[in-house]
Amino acid sequence: MNLKDALKRKLSKKELAMLPRAFDVVGDVAMIEIPPGLAKKKAAIAKAMQQVHPNIRTVCSKLGDRSGRYRLRKLEVVLGKGTETEHRESGCRFRLDVRQAYFSGREGTERQRVASQVKPGEKVLVMFSGVGPYAIVIAKRQPKVGKVYAVEVNPKAHAYASENVRINRVQLKVEPVCGDVRKACPALRQRFDRILMPLPKGAHRYLDVAFRCLKSRGVIHFYHWDREEDLYSKALRIIQREARKAKRTVRIANMQRVLPYGPGQWKICIDLQVSE
């Protein structure tokens, strides 16, 4: 049984046509974007979601897009109480409050893709690291990694990252750092073999920091977003412009769709081989 089947007796055909096809689940918290035409049916929709997916404890309605410095979205709890949860992925556990920290369960495949490329002994920097999923998955997938630094500006997300490092037992490999990427990364006084920039809107403003913090040869995983009809052109122009400024040479190793970011829009990743 799917969500539409569960709601056939609760919604009209017109209302069923407005029902979103998908929703996000983090741990046992579900988040769905309910259109204005279905506002009065929120409770029925939430109960049906729980009926179809018994593991869901809390259902939230998304109120607008992610915004602000911490990339948070306003949520209305429709069913259930708390919004703190534990998400399990690839043998890892991530505790967080979906109201206080950004996390996408749909990026699990991408985290594994990147982690599979990390070689023994590498020193890795994860910018915009949130509650620590990329850093922790890397440490679990490549236990011989040299060190992974996870930099996050949101103090609540950083606190969860510190807890997640502990519960996943990667304290010797992952170091969470609370601070703004522009200041905190250079302050580490380290140069890295690999840098991840998993922020789709705004990561390009920190490419100069990434180039400065990378070793003479290394890899940058650069994330961006654009419209489906021309996914990569703008990102490639930005990369070439910033590389010239930094006097770096870049080679495109891979271009990857990560996940839909909105109607006709995608989050993408471009893997860069960088040299001086």
C-alpha cells in the first residue's frame, strides 16, 4: 500500500492529484511539503503516512525552503512530538534534531561514492560538515585514513557532530571544528589531500579557501546546483575562474548528479584533480 492508496477514502480525486509523490525521512521523522489546497487534510495525510510506514514516529509539514546561515527549514509538527531522532546509514548512527541541523538522508549514496575514493593516509577536510555524516562515513569506510577535519558553523549541528563521532567510535580519526569555513579552515594550519564542499548554494564563494588549504596536488569535491537543461556549465566556469585566481590547474575527473534540488533543478558534484 502506498500513500495514495491509504488516502483514497479521505481525499477526493482532485486532492489526490495534489498529493506530493515523495517525502523525506530522517530516522523516524518524516517531512512532507503539503500544498495549500491540502492544508485542511494535514492530519489525515500524517496518519496515512504513519500507516504506510509504521517506523515513522513524527510527521512534519515543511514551511518554505531552507534558508539562513544554518540552512534550516521551518517545520510544523503535525503528528507526534519530538523532532530529535537517530538516523542509521551504512553502519553509522547520526543523532540530530531536524529543526536545528541540516541533514539529508537521500545523500547516503553520494557519501559512499566519495568515501570509496579516500585512500589510506589521506588528510581530509569536510567543509559545511553539519552533524558529521561525510566525515564519519569516510572514517568508517576507510579506517586507515590519516585524519578527517569536519568544519561547521552551526553550534548545535557541531554539538551533534561531536556526539556522533563518539557514538560511532571514530574519535581518533575525526575532529569536529566549530567555526566559519573562511576563518576556521586556514586556522587549522594544515594542508589536505582531499577537500569536500557539500553545500549546493554558496560553496563557490569558498573555492579560494579550498585551493589555499589543498596540498600541491589533491582532490576537491565541489557541489553546486543548476537547472536540468544545463547542469554543469555555470559550475565549470566558476571553477576555472577561481582556479586561475589561485594559479592552480584543474582537471575534471567526474561530474555527478546527486539529487533533485527542486522542480527541474539538481544538486551536482564535480570531482576536481588539482595541481600547482
